[in-house]
Amino acid sequence: MVQIAVPKETAAGERRVALTPEVVGRLLKEGWGVRLETGAGAEAYFSDEAYRSVGAGIVPRDQLFKGAQVVFTVQPLERLDFVQLEAGTIVVGLMAPHRSPARVQAMAASNLSALAMELVPRITRAQSMDVLSSQATVAGYVAALLAAQSSSRFLPMLTTAAGTIRPAKVMVMGVGVAGLQAIATVRRLGANVWAYDVRKAAAEQALSLGAKVIELPISAEGEGGYARELTEDEKKLQQEALAREMGNMDAVITTAQIPGRNAPILITQSMVERMGAGAVVVDLAAESGGNCELTQPGKTIEVNGVKIVGPLNLPSVLSVHASEMYAKNLYNLSKLLIKDSQLAPDWTDEILAGALLTHQGEITHAPTRALVGG
């Protein structure tokens, strides 16, 4: 029986858990063994008893990794955990390799096979394993609520005895999964929504949700559905056009990110200064540097009457549903790791090969290898 270990997350503010009781039940029926650290699901409101009821083992951390062949996590394991894992153990989770090259080196040195869920190729066959999309759905929803909570204005139009209040104007920059969810949620809250993305293909999706699209003569379609980095001339054109639009907005939600790199700057200080007092910017890219040059990760600041919110780890806010979605992503990936109840990953499979970060003592992901080498 192939044994999976699921530790309790130790990263500050992390409330998610890698596997939920429902998914554990499915894995056990398919021949896996599953062991969780005591209290692993507590922050996501899944009790130890709920896991025991489906047949999982609950053990303290000092017993968790013994004999484990696969480890499922949300955030990267601490380097102190590597010494407890046997060589060849498969560790699966969000790895953020560009933020901690030293950790990646340590995983390679420990001869661990690390699968980074954020590196799963964005191909049709891997959609059910796409953690970036599932967690971005949560982040976009929470961002819209943050914008409403932080705003000094109502979002919907209201007709009251004191007069009619016009709906707020909200701009969403970056129309990926998070941006689309933010648009949909803000629209449900009653605001008027404008959307901008450097990818022309995103315009139709924004329009289908009722947003008005801000169009610029820029097309920056990149690989895997992401946007490429803009040229300096394109950046200047973008900032000048967006500055004019932002001056009319009550709230701006930014979601633009480039995998493995710092987030692109979309909002400069001068653009913020053109916004009206009482407006708000919610920067979903705060963890990777921010789309606004004034963003302070993890903080809400005020500049000339404009609030700038830099939230961290928004999916963790909705820990129940975020964990359920993440666990299903891992469950679908697990099918590529096992055959006839034996651990038998095909490392040439394009999904596993694309997500493989370290294997047999080497850093196998070329961009990360180049980063470590640099």
C-alpha cells in the first residue's frame, strides 16, 4: 500500500489543508494509505474525527513521515522536514521556487522528487489538476468583497428617501481566472464594472460577464494563456491610458501576475494621485511584489485619501472551499502516480514532466535551475 502523508501547514496565516475527508475517502478506496498530522485540518474546520471516520490515520508530526512515499502539502515543506523523508519520496504542493531557491537546492540534495502544482501545464488534460485556476477563483471572489468592505461608497445603486445613490465604478485589471471571478462578484454586488487586459482574447470573456472593456492598441498574448512582458513603449502607452480611466474609478482590483517572476507594475504613484479621495485599490499581486508601486504586502495604507490594500494568501480566507478545490486537484494528479496499487509515476508524461521541480538529486525545472545557477 502506497502511503500518503499530509502535514499540518506551518506557514503564517495558512488555513488550508491539502486533503479533505471526502478526498481521503476516495483515495483509501483506490488502495492508497493516508496519514495526517494531528490537527492538520483544524484551520479548515475538518476535525481529526472526520478523517478517522473515513479510515485515515492521525499521528503526531514526529511519526508522520516514517514510511511515507508521497507527501501532499499546500505550502512548501520546511527544510527541517527533508531529513525525515526517505530518498525518492514524492512531495507535491505549491513550491514557489522563485522565492526560495535555497529550499529547492535542499530538496534536490535530499533526493526528493518535488512536484510543483503551480507548474502543472495548462493543457486540456490537466484542467482538473489546475491549482492556479481553482485558487484564483477563491482569490478573485474575496478581492471583490475586500473592495466593497474597504470602499467609502455603496457598490449598488440605491433609491432611498434621502435620494438616489449611483452605483460605484470598479475597474478590474487582468482578466484571468481571478479577474473574471472578481468581475462576476462585483457585478452581483451591483457595481458598474470596467475590465482591462493586455490579452485581446480576454475581452470576450469580460464582456460576457457584463463588464465594459477598456481597449488599447496592445496585444501581449503569451504562452499557456499568460501575458508576455510588455515593451517599454507598450508600458508607457498602457499607463497613460489607464491613468485617464482610473481617475473616474471608485475601486480598482489588480490581478496581473507572471509565473516565476515579480508582478508587472500597472499602477504608478502618479496614477494613484489621479484617483479621487475615498477610492480603493485592491492588489491581488501583493505577494509577488504588487501591481501598484505603492503596495505594501500584507498591509492597508492610505495615500492622498486612496486606500491601497495588499492582501496575502486570499484563498486561505475561504479555507473550507479552497481546501476542497485544492484537494480535488491533488486527487486528480494522484491518478498519474499510481498503477495497480503500486507507486509508478511515468516521469515522461507531459503533466508530471512539466510540474517536476527536482528529481534524482537534480533541479529538473530549467528556469529554476538557471535561477539557482545565477
